[in-house]
Amino acid sequence: MKSRLERYAQIGAGIAGLTIILIGVINYATLNSLSASNRWVDHTVQVIGQIELTRSSARVSENAARSFALTGDASFLTTLRDSVAYAKQHAQEVRRLTSDNPRQQNRLDRYEILLDQHSQALNDWIDKRRLQVASTTTTRNAAGDAPSDAGIEALGQEMQNEETSLLQGRRQVVAQITETTRIVTTIGSVFSLLILCLAGTMIQLDLRRQQKLETDLGYEKDLFATLMNRIPDRVYFKDPESRFLRINSATARHMGLPDPADAIGKSDADFYSPDHAGSAREDERHVFESGQAMIEKEELETSIGGHEAWVLTSKLPLVDRKGSTVGTFGITRDITASKQAEKELESANSRLAGWNSQLELRNREILLLSEMGELLQTCVNETEAESILGQFARDLCPALSGSLSMIKASRNLVETTASWGSTSGLVSVFGPEDCWALRRGRPHGSGRSGGRLKCAHIDPEFGGTFICVPMMAHGETLGVLHLLRENGEDLTESELRLSSMVAEQIGQAIANLRLREALKAQSIRDPLTGLFNRRYMEESLERELHRADTHNGTVGAIMIDLDHFKQFNDSFGHDGGDSVLRKFSELLHARTKKEDIVCRYGGEEFLIILPGASLRQARDFGEGLLEATRNIAVMSRGRELGPVSISAGIALYPEHGKTMGALIRAADDALYRAKMRGRNRVVLSHDESVNISTSVSIAD
């Protein structure tokens, strides 16, 4: 039985339909009438146009006749004939169009007569014009004016006025029909809309209730569809016998089923190993019987094909609307990737711990290398640098023993200068050819360190591992760094890298030390004799005088001059003189102590500073030097240059001078007296037995 709302809807729809049909019939009739009226309007407009064309053609014919009369141009006659023909043609068209109008037909009868008369009058007037032209009469008005078309124009205007009046009346009819159509359509449409709105309102009330129910149901369906088809976890429903009632898309993909419906009625035994299927059956039986959920059980799932995966499973009782348990509901999540990530994370943490340890070790090595490099740069000699290496090597390579061997200046021996740990397997002095690293110019060792052959400077009985790293700087090999491990384990990459870095730093440091020493020697020593120059002597003497003044000590000064040195240059050339200077300098080197200062004062003059010496000690030193000089033999170019002797003057600080200048002048005065006494002798500053003003030539 239909509801009241449905009946109201049908009645409203019926009334609205009838109203629409009635409006359609009225509109159809009105439109037909309007179409007919529009055709009459168009017909009247067409008649007016033809009348106007007829009048225009009549005027053109008259103008053509007059133009011919004025110009005599024959082309105007053609225009005249065509215009007359057009006027008659348009008049015939007007007659056809107004066949249903007797008044217009009567007017057309008169109009056609007037057209014929006017045409004949124009032709006669033109003939007269021609005769006048032939008789050479040129007066414009000799034949009179052209016949007028006033009658034609008046009658045409009368016909056009009637048609215009008809046009206005017909347009009013069209406007009335249009307005009537608009009113009827508007009223009918409004009435239909009211009926439809009323029916729609009643229908809408019922539809809203139904739509709400459908929306709620659709929302629930969407939620369930999203859960079943979009969730990546496996979702499944089972009956009390653990047979699948429904599964989602993820479960179907996991089982290799094209359609989730294919799993209905099957159990875990159809897809998984017997052990896993039996365990799942027991879990579901417990959930079904106890009504208690099993939450996030971690287990290893094994498929029939042998594929294994770690999963996290939750199972809950499936309850109907009455509250009865009718099955189980489960969710399974694959956590294989998470398990793998955990293992990788553990492995990464282990590697990271190792890297941190290595990084700490590298940082420690860098700090030690930096400190060692800084100390090496501040060393004043090689011995100090070698001592620093021995101290830092223990910290840099605590698990290794080693030594530092330097190539001697002769380049034929390599001598160990520093060592640490147990170095019983190394020879302390050996030849450069005994080390493969020195031969090849690159590291050499046992095992991974770089070679199979053992160096000759390593004890044949040594059973451990070793590495020899050459120390090079500026293209020169300075020595070799040895590292050893007693237990036979191979050296690590870190130890090999560290050995190269240490060897490089030591090589650079020693090369810089040697370079500094060479530059220092060049700045303070005389290039010919190797003795200190005068500038260094003055700086050193100032220091020694200050020290003696502080400690109440003494400083001896001996000024020496080679006797008759000019004769050596004159007799044997400058080469001979240089040989004498070098030989005497070697004697000075041999007879002075390390703390003594020996310098070439200028030319063949020398000055010896004896810190802490007494006057007697200075005199004994001078006399011994005098005797030794007499016994030296100087050779130049294969021949002996003859005996060499010296004159020396001795002064003592502070007894003979309290300043550097006074002390040197006192020693120089004593030298002067020695030369005045005949040379080849030593004279003390306080010995005044000789008159220093005596005129004696001492140019030599």
C-alpha cells in the first residue's frame, strides 16, 4: 500500500504535468500565430522595398535622359532603357506581392500607365534633342526641359504609405501575441513550479530520512572496505572450526589467491606448515572457548613452500548481535623487515662502536703526531730530535718495538740513534745495501707489510713481523724507521699508515734541522777556513764577558798573525795562501776545546777566546800553538810551501781590559810588540819591555 507522501507526490506530479501540457498547447498555437504575423511583416517589408526600387528606377531614367541631353554621351541612353525596364519589372513584382489588395492593384494599373507615358515622353524629348544637335543648335533649353516624373513619384509614395500603415498594424499584432505568450507561459510556469515545489518538499522529507540511513550504512561499509582492502596487515574471520569466513586483500595476496573469496571454507593447513597450522588452531580454540583475546604474539610463520617470516599476531573472539561467540577474528602483521632492521641496527651499532674506537685512536694518534711535530720543529739538533722520537714512539705504537737509524755523512753506514721496546732482532750498525727499504726507496716488510725477503740487518732468527720505512726529504734519503712485532701477527693498516706518517715527519724535521744548521754555519763561519767570523766572535765575546763579570771569572784573548803571509801569496799565488790558511785553521780546530771561540779576524789574523782561562793558561796555549805551527807542512799543487810561523799577543779580562774593545786592543797591542821583536813568538799584554813606538816595518 502506498504511503501518503507517495500519493501526494503522484498528485502533485500529475497536476504539474497537465499544467505543462496546457502551457505547451497554448504556446504552440501562439507560436503559429506569431510565425504567420512575422511572415506578413516580412511580406510588407518586401513590398515596400520593391516600391522603393520602382521609384528609384524612374528617377534614374529621368537623370539619364538629362545627362544625355547635357553631354550627348550615348551610354546614358543605355542607362535610360535599363532603368525603364527595371521600373516595369519591379512594378510587376509589386503587383504579384499585392495581389490580395485591390486598392494597391488599382494604383498599380495607374502606375504602369504613368511609367509608359513617362518613358514615351523621355524618348520623344531625346529625339528632339538629337534633331537640335544635328542642326547645330547648342542652346540647352532649345527642346525644353525633360518630362517630369512627379505623377509617378506621387503615386509611388501613396502605395508606399499604405504598405507602411499595414506594416505598423502587423507589428502591433506581433507584439500583442508575444506579450500574451509571455504572460501565459509565466503564469503556467510559476503554477507548475509551485506544484512541483510542494510535491518536492513532501518527497524531500522522506528522502532525507532514507538518505541518512543510506549514508550511515555506506559509511559503515566504507570503513569495513577500507579495513579489508587498504590495511597492509592481514585481517581474517574464522568459524569455530578455524575455517576462513572472510579475508582481506592483503591476506589473499599473501596466500597467493587471486580473489579473497577463494579462501572461504579453507583453513591454515591449506597454506602453512603443519606445525604452524596446529599452533594457530590451538590459539583460536583457546580464544573461542575462553572469550579472551590473544594480543601481539610474536612467532615464526612457515608456509607450505618453506618460506619463513616473522609475524606479530592478535586474535579476538567474533561476537554476533546477541552477544554469542560465533568464531574468531585475527590480525597478523609481517615484522620480518623490522627483525632484519634490528639485526642490522645491532650490527651497525657494533660497527659504530668499532669506528668510534678507531676514531678515538686516530684522534689520539693525531694529537701525538701534532705534539711530536711541534717539538721536532723546535729541536736544535738531531740528537734532541731522535730522543723525542724514542719517547713518542712508545705512545704511538705501544704494541710495537722499533728503532731509528740514520745514514752517516759518509753515506756508507747506517747507525741506530734511537730505539724503544725489544730490538734484539735488529743490527745497530749496517750498510745501506743491507736494507731493502733503502734500496727500493719505499716501505719493505714481512707479510702484508710489503715483501717476502728479510733485510740483512734483521737477525735471521727473528720470527716476528717487521716493517722498514725509509725517511726521505727533498729527494734525499736520511735514514730508516724500523717497527717490529715479536708475536708474528701482521701489522695492521693503521700501524702501516702511522709508520709512514712518523717517518715522513721525522725526515722533514731532520732535513729542516740540517738545513738550519747549514744556514747557521753559513751565517757565522768563514767559508774558507770554517772558523767563526768576526761578527759571531763579537757576539760570543760580549756574552762571555758578561758571564765572567757575573761569576767573577776571566776570559783570555789571543790575537794571532801568520808571519810573512804576503810572501806565500807572492811566491805561490792565492791558492798557496789559501792552503796555508786552511792548514792553520785545521790546527786551531784540533788544539781548541768545544767551549773555545776561534775566529778569522781578518785576512791572515785570527782571534781565539778562551773562557775561564788564566793568564798562564792562555800563555801556555799560545806557546803550544806556536810550537805546533812550526811543525806543520803545507802542500799546494804537489809542492811544499815552506815553514809557517805565527806571532801572538795575549790579553786577559778584566786585567788588561774591562770591555770587549779594550780587551781586543790589548791583545792587538801585544801582537804588535811580538812582531816588533822579530815575529815567531808570543807576547803578553803586560810585558812592556819593548818600546812600541820604535819604527819597524810590519806590513807582513
